[in-house]
Amino acid sequence: MDLPFESSEYTNRQERLFAQLPDSSIIIIPTNEKKIRSNDVAYPFRPNSYMLYLCGWSEDEGVFVAHNQGREIVSILFVPPRDTNKEIWEGIRIGVDGAKSWPVSVTHSIENFESEIRKILKQSNHVFTIPGISKSIDDICKDIDEISDPRPIIDPMRRIKSSKEIQYMQESASIGSQAHKYAMENSAPGMGEWEIQSSIEGYFMNSKSTWSFPSIVGGGSNATVLHYKSNDCQVKNGDLVLVDAGCEVKGYASDITRTWPISGRFTKPQREIYELVLKAEKAGIEACQVGSPWSSMHRVVSEIIAQGLIDLGILDCHLKEALGDETKLDGPFRNFFMHGSGHFLGLDVHDVGGGRQGDPGAPETLESGMVLTIEPGLYFADWRGDIEIPERYSGIGIRIEDDVLVTNDGPVVLSSSCPKEISEIESIVGSGF
Ligand SMILES: [Mn+2]
């Protein structure tokens, strides 16, 4: 089996991690546990992202351990041993010998994990593990007095993507972009949201990829539910459909949203809102500059959205009042744009590193190699009783989301091959029939 990265890239990550840990430290990273779907059927397995990051192990059992008790870093991978009876049912395992080609110093059977780990723990002064991934490891560690979470050290590393990681993220964004385009081409009034979902996810699968999160396909006012997931309604003629979907390449996620008229023609009110969201999205992308404060893209997006709502007569106040508190930006524009303007993207779709507004650990400024989404939206939920919804825009939900790489030469839109101009969308929708 080929690993996504050269051994040296993994060992370099391990070394950079240990350079930040005190002597006599040990780190224990289990992969995710299998989760039962029903009776003896498991959910499709997804390896833990920290495991993928540190050593690339993607089988459904395994623990990565590393320590610096001697002069060098010793890394150990505990894996399921070969077992013919199990392999007849579940497939051939890599095994302890096979795992020697992974970027670790030693491999062991996971059956010896507990005895081996207790020996190493005795000689360790600092124990690092991520709680909540594996119950058995949490149990082994529960009597240790001082235990630290390594995520505040690893997450800032994961935030900056290497050239190979960027290559996978570009592939992921390109497949995601083409899947959206394919779904636009194959859209027609009266179609089920599930049929559009099938176009998108079928495209992922056909590209030997898979979704990075369950696809959101909301027709009409279902688009005003931010994480709508039932995808079981028909999209009526005259309605927009909002599709928020992304795929994975070597574990790296894309996350793209497009909103298009199912008939192929925007109505005037739909066009007014779409143009405003698109203007905000383009300005948000342009704000992704090296050295810019992390919050600046949200500020730029918010100002355009708030001013646009005033210009359309939806808000009757001055810009300052529409934006609310100067740092919180919590004014009445938030009635129609209630989420953040973007988040980091990587091995996790909402990637680590404090990439959502207000998260602790968010970086002060954007740096070259960061990948984030820009995704403004406007939602006029006709089902809401708590705010007044302008009649002209009632039932409209629009979000536009791209994946953006920050570079010293400015922002690079990884999902740039996904159509978003009104004229492009109007010419593409339904053209596959
Ligand atoms: Mn997103």
C-alpha cells in the first residue's frame, strides 16, 4: 500500500512535534474506534486525523506512540496482527511485519499494547494524549497525575499545509468543483433533493473519492436551514437549490457551496440576493492576505452584507447600527447571516487550529500555506416567527463557498473551476439533458 506522503514528511512532523515537548515525553495517539450502525454492521470507518497526520496509518485499529526517553525519538506503531480466521471475513491485514514500512521505528502487535505501554509510561515524566478517542487508552491513563493534551501543539502545525498537502487539497477541490458542475448540468424542476445529492456523491465515488461530510441539498426554503440533511423534498419550478458538499482525497477535505435556480433562470429577487452574497464572497476571498488579521475577512464580508441589506431596503438603519458592536459584529444583519464567514480546511472539514470566529487558539494573522473556506450566506426563512422576513425575499436561502489557499502572492481559489457567476450558472443548469 502506498502512503500519501514520503516517510520523511511524516518523520519531519514527528520531529517538529517533539522539538516542542520536554525531555522524557511520551505521546499516545489512537485511531478512531469502529462505530456500530446496527447489530453487527459498522459505519464506514474513517481514521483519526491526528493518526493520519503523524504516521498515515489508516486501518481500523492502531495506536501511534512516540517518546524521547533516549537521545532519539522512538516511534512505535501498534497494529492488529495477521489472523487468517479474521482475514477470511474482513480482508487481509497489513500486520506487524507489513507495518514496518510505515514511518515509525518499531512495530508491535496491538495485543501487547497494554503491557508495552505500561513499561514505557513508567519511564516517562510527561504524558500527552488526546482524551475521548479510545476508552481503553483513557482508562490506562486515568491514574496518571499529569496528563496533557497535545492538540495545542499539533494543531498550529496542521494549520500550515505542505506542498504535497496542497496538491491533495487541490485535487479534492477540483473533484468537488466538477461534482457541483455535474449536478447543475443534471438539474431540472421537480427533481428530488436526493437525486441532486446522488449526482454529486455519484461523481465523488466515480472519482474514487468519498464525501467529507454528509451533503446538504436544500430546495426552496430548506436552504434556510444551515445544516439541513434530510434531502427528501422535491425542488419546485422557480425555487433555488443550495448544495453544500465536499469530498476527500487522501483524507483532505474540500467544502464547496453553490446555489442555483432549478429552472436555470434566477428571478429578480433571487438575483438581487445572489449578487450581494457573491460580492461579499469575492471581497472575503480578496481579504485572505498574508499578514491580515484572521478576523478581517469576516469584517469585510459582514460590512458588504450589512450595506447590501440596507440598500435593498431590508434593514432600515445606518451601517454602524446594522453591524452592531464593533468587535462582535452582532447587529441586525445577523438575523439574515447568522454563521461565520469561513473556517480552516484540511484533514478535517472544519479543520483544527482555531479556524472559526471566536474559537480559542485562533491565529492572529493569516500565513502562507493556510487553507480556509469563505462562505457568506443570506437566509430569509419563511418559517421563522421570531423576526420579520421581507415578503419579496421570503423563502430564499443562498450561500456561496470556495476553498482558498493563502500564499505570498495572494489568495488562490482551489475551487475556482466551480461556476458561480450568474451567467455561467444560467447557461449550465439543465444543459446535461
Ligand atoms: Mn464550510
